[in-house]
Amino acid sequence: MNQRDIYITEFDLNRLRDVLRARISIEARDRDHLESLENELDRAHVVDPSAVPHDVVTMNSQVRIEDVETGMETVYTLVFPADAGIQEKKLSILAPIGTALLGARAGETVDWPVPAGVRTVRIKDVLYQPEAAGHYHL
């Protein structure tokens, strides 16, 4: 994972840690990925919701991304696992793409491992960010 700054609110950090604790104990197959996310959270900057930069992907943010290889653009929302659904274009934070997006800024590229190698997307825009909209407890 990239060593970029990650800004997170205490509310989201606590929710993510609860999810990770439950998943790490039961999902041996994904343990490395989940522990990697946990390490990212360990180094995250915990900030007041009003201090989160508006162009940063946070939980429940809606983002427009572009596949660097194909040029195809898609809009997704980064959500907690219980709210995820590919039909609704809601990506789980626990999916490798979700983990890669957390903390990224508009204009940056992120990548994550896939069976055929590595996928890379560019964050074209953060269309909605709860913190920027004053919605602090989604």
C-alpha cells in the first residue's frame, strides 16, 4: 500500500477497528490484507471531521475513478462491509480496492493486487465526502 497520509475521524476509526477485530479472528484467508489495513489505520492522522481535507476519500465518500489501463470511468461509494453491494456501486473498505482508495486524494493514482497482477485507477473526483458536507456520523 502507498505511504500517503491518511486522515480519519475518531468515529470512523473506531468503527473500522471493530470490523477488523471481528474479521481478523474468523477470516484466515484474508488475514494479510486485513492486517495491512490495520497497519494503515495505526499510522492514520485522527482528526476532527471539520479538519479532513475536502479532496480526500473517507468512509462513505462517493468518488469517480478512472481505470488507467482502459480509460473507463466509474462512480463508487466507499462503505462499511454491511453496506457493500456491487450492483449499487458500493465498495467495501475490506475489499482491496476499497482499502486502496481510503485516504487517497483527487488526482492521485492507487493500485492493488489482483490475481492477474496489479490494477491501477486514478481518482478523478471526490463527488461527495461526508465530512465536507457536515455529515459527521454516517
